[in-house]
Amino acid sequence: MKRTLGTCYYPEHWPESQWSEDAALMKASGLTWVRIGEFSWSKVEPTQGKLAWRWLDDAIDVLGKAGLKVVLGTPTATPPIWMVHKWPDMLAVDEMGNPRKFGSRRHYCFSHEGYRTESERIARLFGERYGSHPYVAAWQIDNEYSCHDTTVSYSVAARQGFQRWLEQKYLKISTLNQAWGNVFWSMEYTAFSDIDLPNLTVTEANPSHRLDFSRYSSDQVVGYNRVQVDVLRQFTQAPLIHNYMGRITDFDHYKVGADLDIASWDSYPLGFLEDRSEEGDAWKERFSKQGDPDFQAFHHDLYRTVGKGRWWIMEQQPGPVNWAPFNPAPLPGMVRLWSWEAFAHGAEAVCYFRWRQAPFAQEQMHTGLLKPNSQPARGLHEASQVSAELESLPEVGTFASKIALVFDYESDWAWRIQPQGQSFSYFSIVLDFYRGLRRLGQSVDIISPDTADLDSYQVVLIPGLMTLSDTLQQQLATFKGTILAGPRTASKDTHFATSSLGAQYAGFAASLEFVQSLRPNSLITLPAGGAFHKWHETYSHDTAGVVETDSMGVPALICQDNIWYLAGWPDAVAMDRLLTMALDNEGLSHQNMPVGLRVRDTETHQFLFNYDKDPVTFDGQEIEPAGVVWKRK
């Protein structure tokens, strides 16, 4: 499939006389796609039932006649004020019981049936009018589910919906009491209507209660998205897309993606480095103008799986943003690098946010491809450069990796509920393993725990996976390659009770004595190199299959057949060493990459990306800062 570029445009923000000029410049700059409409509800329906389509009809025609393809968004992320007047209880409620008021966006509760019906109605109206429009070539449903912490709501509608969800799941209240361990602290319920939401309790709420509420909240996103999917499928054959975010884990993206045709995500490397990275200040300073060398790639690989092989970037940062703690400008060349890295990971399209910087409202400080006065910004030059390069580089295809890393949304919910230490984060430990593989020059597949076929892989990593699904257990039982598990793998059952499995899930004769979370500067050294930090599990000294012990003689790496279990969270030195052992065990080649330099293989080419501020020499070739080079394999 041809790789293309695009942008996000808001015709309702600009005079109609400017649209044709904008469209012509977009086309001349090498752009193909234009996303519009996702925040347009009040413009399309200024009062209930009074529809004003002409401006949107004209905007689509202007863009289409210029040779551009339109991605049309359903406007449900921004319900207008009349909607709030009609349904005052549709507002999401935060954990402290405060309603999320009108005045920005994403102010709805997924559990509110009235608003879900309104969303279905507006999606149907959009579908009826534009479903067969020749210029509307794709659809975006809603916008950035969960952005601004909006998945979980503690509203009356959520409480009632949660009670119904629990009754459908457990059928009998005695079954729920047993599953949740409610005998503890006299928490038994006599009816499902007794069960409240797990907030505002005196101390922590029952973790089983919280985990089920996380599952319920995720299911509400899935169901809400499906309502719009089902409507639009009646009117269009164009692909349906949602734009996910970086490090958003509070709903199951795999389940949402199952109903869609393409996954996309909104990539803001500098904003995410400042706002969502757990790396230290020295790391952030080093990469403040380039972004984390692995964060974007991790999400590229994750959303390729969410999209069942098809994925885009719907919003690519083109310059300084407005929402992070600090908002530096990208190093010259980084917009080009980010774009090419996405294509090397299999992206079909990269769309830049936004076309023109807004001179009003909340995003005035967010750079676009054009300045507010319509003069080109630096990002437009780099986007045009990528467009020209796309014409000269042939299709490269998606690389079939031999390494799979499992990422599981429920595990992230579980360890946020009961981390047993401030520094334990499921997302972070998975990213650490991914980062370690990238430091060794590897291209990685991120897979769902329900992946039904592991036959194409030689190494599978499952760090921190709370439970093993029946599907994954069956796959691992017959897998011939190397499995690297732990720490915390299979340590809970599906109801959040301590599991009898842990390192014993594969038949290990290992007796777990205790687990401990480590203070930030505490290390348990490994004589073979490196250390465990953040998390450590102590197994009995007579454990069979011990390959490596820590400095206290306690088992650190336990092996049985093709299954390796790590009893702690490795630091960078230990991670690189242990991953090297796993790759060597399968005869997979590897190379130590310079700091900031990353490699991505495709079917036909190898790409190198220099995230560092300084030139890097690799294999005798000097790569400039923000440099991208590729060669045929």
C-alpha cells in the first residue's frame, strides 16, 4: 500500500475564502489526507435538531476537488452546551465525586445511555449524508478516547451500569463475594444493588472490586465505540479508524481495535518525554528536542497489532506543543525522522497536527505546519521533504520479527491497583524490555496475550503478565523457542487473588519465599553483571534449574526446558546481558547500538535513526543529529 502524508484541518476556524488557498498548498506540499470535523458538533447542530450542513458540504468539496482525501470525524468528543442542558447527568464524574464541567472537551460519561443514544444519532446523520461521498475516503470515530483521564467515571450512570455488569458476570451475589474475598473486613454484599463504585473509601478499596470496575469501564469504551461502528457500517465502505494516544492504558485497545479497520495514534514525542516518561532529568535533558528513542517505536509496534496490521499516525507533532510541563522546539530534522520511523514500522499514513496554528482558544501555543499568519513553519519544510523522498524510495514492506513481546492492558490495571511499591509500573517494565531489545539492534513485534499463533517467533517475552490466558498457556506449552518470563508473571488469578502459579506455572519446583519492592537507590547485584532494581522475588535456595544467583546466593534466573524466569527487574546492564543470552540461545544476531541510535528492519531495507544531539558513527558511517539513513539489505 502506498505510504502517504496528511494533516488535520479545521475549516470552521477560518474564512471560507481561505479554504481553496489552503487546499492548494496542502496538495503542493505533497499531502494526501485531510482530517476534519471531529470537533464540529456545535457548528453542524447549533441547537437541537437544527442542522447546518452547508459549510461542511462546501469544505469537503473544496478539499476533494483539490485532489485531497478527507478523513471525516464523528464529533462526539465535544458535545455542545445544549446537550448538557438536555442531559445534565451525562457529565463524567471524577474520583472525588466532582462533575467534569462543560468548557473544554471529552466531558461525557461512557455509561450514560442518553448520551450514547445521541452519539448514535449524530453518527447516523453523518453517515447518511457523507457515507457514499466520493471525497470522504476514511472515518475517524470520536477523538482520543481516555485523553484527560476520561475513561473512568464515578457517576450515577456508571454505578448502575456496573451493578448490571456484575450481575451478568457473577449471576449470584455469593459467587461475587467468594471471588472478591469479601469475607475480609466484613465486606460481604447481600445484593448487587448494594455495590457502590470503588472510590471515596476510608482506605484502599478491595483490589478485586477495583479490577472489575476497570474491566467494566473498559467495556464501556468498547461498547460506545461499537455503537458508532455499527451505524457507519450501514452507510460506508470506507475504513473506520480511531486515534489512540501514547501511554494510555485504561481501556483495552485490542478490543476497541477489533471493531475497526485501521488503528491510528497521536504521536507527540517531545510532549510525551516531558509528560509521560519515568526516565530521569539527565535523560530528558539529553533528548528534550528529539524525544525518547524508544517510546514512539513502542507505540508504532503496539498499534500495528491493535490495527491487525494496518495503522496510521493521525496526529504527528510538527513543532512545540502547548500542554507538557516544558515545550521545547524539535531539533531540526526531527519531524522528518519521526515520519520516517513511522513508515519503517509499517505506517500507511502520517498526518501532521495541525495545518495552521490557531490564534485563539486553548491551543494557541501549539505549532502547526503554518504559522497563524499563514507563513510556512519549519515542520512544513520537513513534511515536504518526506513527501519528495517517498516518491523515490520503493515500497519496503513490514518486517517479520522473530521476537515477540506481550503487552496486556489488564496487567497494567492490576499493578496500578496494587503496585506494592511506588516504582513498579507494568507499562514501564514492558517498555524496559523493549528498550533493551532496541539497544541490541532488534526489531520487535508487540503482541496481545490472546495471540493464537507463536510459531513464527523464536523468542517470546512475558514480563509482569498478571495471568496467563488459556490461549497463551496453550501456545507456550507447545512453543519451541525461548520464553523469558518474570518478574510477577502469573502471580494473580483473574479475580486478583494470589496465584499458586508464579514461577511454577511451567512446572518449576520453585518455592517463593516473599517478594519485595526496592527503594530507588537500592540494588541487588548480580555477580554475572548488572543488578535487580525496583522489584525482587526471593525463591528457596534448593530451587531446581537455577542458572544464575544474585550476590546473596538467591536464585535470580531459573530455567526449565525452554522457559526462563527472572526473579527481579533488571537494570540496563543486566537487561542487555540477559537479553543477549536469550538471543544467543536462539542463534539470533545482535549488535550493541550507540546511545540514541536505533535500527528498524523492513523486508527490503534497514533504517538507522539518530536520536542523539551529536553525530554518531556506526559501521564506519557517520550519521548526523536527527539523521535518517537506509540501505538495501
